[in-house]
Amino acid sequence: MPEAAPRLPGTLSRRALLARGAVLGGAAGIGLPWLAGCAAEAAPRTDVPVLVGAITSEQNLIAAYESARAANASLAGRLDPVLAHHRRHLAVLKRHYVPGSGDRADEGGAIPQAGAARIPAGGRGLAALRGLEDRAAKARTADAAKAAPALAQLLASIGACEAGHAMAAQGDAPPVRSRSDAAAVQTVLAAEHAAVYGYGVLGARLSGTLRETAKDRWNAHRARRDELISILSAEPVATATAYRLPVKVTSVNSAARLAAALEDGLVPAYVGLSGVSSPDLRAFAAYSAQRAAAWSARWRARAGAGAPAEAFPGLPAAALAPRPEPGE
């Protein structure tokens, strides 16, 4: 693994990644739904059934957390922030839910009531909730491939939040068969370059099991970097000589905080990538955002740090406030 290097220019900050994600619509040819013009009136609203599924999922998660809270009031301090996230997810998804009318009435679909939830108390209940979060996150990966690009970003962000709650993102990334010259791919590649560098720095200061974990993550990011290079149909952005790291590594805890920060920096880049036109790239990006969020949560727990407060990690603000399409 490379040793630490002095602070030099070339770092992509989290704010810069978020800003770049917010403009990907122009750079990568993504059209937000309210910019699509009157032609949208004739297009089938395939997003509606996807939204119904996501809304149902959030309703069920809310019911599960409320059940767990009722079963063990002492867990309220841990459950309430997560419950607040899901309530925000539900509110925003419902703002996007605009069923068809007139000739398009069949594109709607009633939203089912929340399912009954019986969550056991204590540790078994927390494990059950993590399992529900993991399954919900997997569903958001599939949804990102089906939804229009702008909605896919919202779903990818929600899935990343859920994977962070679960502290897991199981399985392998969906396969990518497309090649792309989108700026979003270059943004993710630049973020992976920074993650590879950062894990090299922190891994050199760990030992034992933690060092092996950091080495595994270093190798995983190297593999993801190489996969992104294979996806690009343009000259890939080069790695910088060194990167400005957000945490100075002086102990095991600071190494864990740096690892969490590196994973956090990947989330907005992958959420941005989930807004490209290729469904396979959207699913790959949604899963990768979840993977980064899950590992961030694990490293934060190791460092004794609190969970991120964001309900929509890495999401451009415009994706939270849709406007109805013409004719709706």
C-alpha cells in the first residue's frame, strides 16, 4: 500500500462531488421530467408502478420501526432518527407520485396500506430491522434500472440510506454491459482514485484484523476503479499524485473515521451516476452507492461516531421537489 503523502492539490471534496452531481443532467444528457416538454403527455408513466412499490416499502419500514419502538421503548433514542429518515423518504416519494388521469388513468395504481409489523424486542428486533433495510435497499437497486434517470437518482439515494441503516450491501454489483463517455463516470472514477489512495494511507497505520479489512477495501476499490476504466469510452481521468485527506490518521479511531469519510465521498458520485441513461449503469451505480454507505456505517461504528444525519445522501436538491408533467 502507498505511504502517506503531503497535502497537495487534486482533491475532489464532498461538496465538489455534490455540486458536480447536481449538474450531471446537463453534462451527461439527463433530462429532468419537468424539462421534457409537452411530448411527455404521450409517454407512458412507467415510473408510477416503481413509485408505488417504493412507497409501499417505506410504509412497511415505518410500521416496522413503530412496532419495534412500541416493543422496547428504551430503543427510542436509536430508532427515532432512522424512523425520521423513512418518514422523509415517504413524504418525498409521495410528492413524485403523480398517477395518470383521463386516457392515462390506468397508469396509476392504488398504494396498499402498510403491512402488519411485529418486531421482537431487544437485539433480535434490531437484527430484524437491519434485514428489512437490506431487502429494501436491494429493491431500490432494481428500481433504479426501471425508473427514469431523475427518479433513479432519488431511489439510489434512498437505497444508500437504507444500506447504511443495515450496515450491509450483500451480493455482487449488477453487471455492466454498456460503455459510456458520460462525465458522471469520470466523476466516480476520480472519487475511486481518491479512495484507493486514502485506504493505502490508513491501512499502513493499522494492524491485525483491521488492517486486513482495510486491505480488502483497498483491493475492492482498486477493482472498482479498473471496472470503471473499462466502462469508459473516453480517456479516463488520471489519478492525482496525492490527495488532501479529510482526517489526519494518528490512531485506530482516526483511521476508521478516515475510512468512513472516503466511503461517504463516493456516495454522491455514485448517486450522480445513477442518473445516466443506461439502465445497467443506473443499477450498478445504485448498488455501489449502497455499498459505500454500508461501509461508511461500519467504519463509523468502529470509530464510535454517530450515523450520518442525511436522509438523502448524495442527492441533488432538485430531485426532492418535482413538478407535475404537462397534462397531469
